[in-house]
Amino acid sequence: MRSLRLFLSLFLLFSCSPEDKTEQTETANIDNILVEKANRKLYLRQGENIIKTYNISLGRNPVGAKIKSGDNKTPEGNYHIVSHNPHSKFHLSLRISYPDAAQIKAAEKGNYSAGGDIMIHGFPNKVPAAVFKLYHKFSDWTAGCIAVTNAEIEEIYNLVKDGTPITIKP
């Protein structure tokens, strides 16, 4: 039992770290973000060059594009980072510009809400991060957002500016 606990502790310590494609610099000029939903990856990039790679969790119903509020899907398409929120109910958050004008128009025509409040964020503030790490690693748990660990959102929060384009691919 003791060896199992040691294994799980080491697994948690090393399994949720961001994968470095290149050495991080505090002065990295991140000019776009790419998310690949199927691969559960978020890439901070300069042009086409990947600066940092992160494992992500998505909405609880991740296959397909977000259409309406409550579908638990993560949007797909081209957006941008609207704002930084240091007072989020999650450990920091970056608001994504979903829905766009076409999605709002489709929702109005279909008489439903397109939803909103789509973010890149860390773990819920009300749950200890050490407890939540394993759950995050093996499940999609958000209502449509893109989630990373608390340490990772701190890094992303500091490297990404408002207005940064984000492309979310299936």
C-alpha cells in the first residue's frame, strides 16, 4: 500500500507538467494560441513556432462544436482573448470571444442561447489543487471551457495578452 501511495504521489507530481517544445522565456512574444481538441493540447505560439505545449481538459461533451448554452461543448473556430480575470471562480481565467456574430445570429434564428463565458482557466478555487490534479488528468470536466493546471494558467496568464488570436480545432 505504501508503494502504491508513493507511485501515485510521483505520478501526480510529474504527470501534469507542461511539455516544453522549446525553452520558455519570460519575454516570449506569444502572438497566437492553437487548441487541438482531439489531442487535448493547447499550444502557445509565435507565428507557426510552438513555444509551449499544455495538456488540457475540455467540456464534458467535447466532440463537435459548441452550439448552445448547456451543451457542455468547447467551441471550435477562430476567436481572441478578450480579458484576464484575476477574480475568477477558477484559479485565474482568460475570457475567449465566443460566441461570434454568426453564432449569435444562428442562436437568435433558432430561438436558443449560444452561451458564453468560455474561458481558459485553472482548477476550481473551492477544491484543493492537489486533490483535483488526477481528476483533471483523466477527464473532461468543464461546461465548455479549456482547463489547465493552476501552475499552467499562471504561466499562460502572464504570457498571453488581451487580443491574442486563438484557434480551436476539432
